[in-house]
Amino acid sequence: MKRAIVAPPSLAPAALSELKAWLGITTGRDDAELTALLMAALDLCEGFTGTMPLQAGCEEVLAAAGDWQTLGTRPIQAMTGAARIALTGQRTALLPGDYEFDIGADGNGRFRLKVPVAETRIAVTFTAGLAATWSALPDPLRHGIMRLAAHEHRQRDAQNTSQRLAPPAAVAALWRPWRSMRLA
């Protein structure tokens, strides 16, 4: 299963303003770096919690099979389509009657083909994420993302990188209640 972000989450100016206020930065000189740190913190939050924080347009490539397959991203908000992928990479949209999808109450998305196809791979497109906007994110997730980005900004010149392998304990404590585990 391979996921690609086809429409990245929108980091409103509020996210950057909140981070700059936390760091005490009043100029726009570091805005690009700070925005990149916020995006990286969003990714780390998803990796830690198993939940995509901000809504984004995504695509996962699955095996072309008639069995139900669970998408790796959660929570799924909407599934928007599916396409067959030829060996050449060319994509052909599937008709809505050719496949089924299901979104569970827990945000897990499942997909299956209803008709056999000659191709071996299917691209499933969907929207996933817990909140549509930065301000709609639950406070512990939002604050943890901001603290992690601020921590990385402050540590950017540190020589000892071994202490930067895991999120700071305060961030982990904020995110831990949101962590979901999956049995493989």
C-alpha cells in the first residue's frame, strides 16, 4: 500500500501566527522555515497517533482484488474515486458500479472491486483527516504540533542529534490519548 498526498492540508495563517507567537518572532524572515517545520510536525503527529490531523486529498495504490482491503490512512472523510493503473502507468477511471467502498464509524476506509480487471493495481482517491482547519484541530493535537515545531526550530543548530530522535516528552504526553494501535 502506497499513499500519496495529492492535495496537501491547508495550513492557515493562524498556524504560523500561533507558532511565531510561541517563539516570540515578529518578523516574516523565517516564515518558510517555520511553515516547513509545521508540516513536518503534522507528519510526525500522524506517525505517532495513527491519525491524519488536517484534512488532505490522498491516494493509495492497492492490489486489484475483489476482497475488502483496508486503507492505511485514517480517518477517511470521503472516498472520491478509483482508477485502474496499467503497466505503463496510464490510469483509467473505474465506473462507480465497478467498486465499493465503506467508511466505518472509527474512520477506517475499506475498498473492493466488484468486477475483475486486467490490471494488477488500483488507485483509490479520498479525503482524510481529523479536522478541516487548523483552528478545528483538538487542542492537544494542535498544541503538540506547535510545540514540536517550536522545539525543532530552537534545536536547529544543536550539534547532538541523538536527543532529537523522538518527540519531546511534553508533545508525546499531549498526543498519547489520540494514539491508536493496529494489530497486523
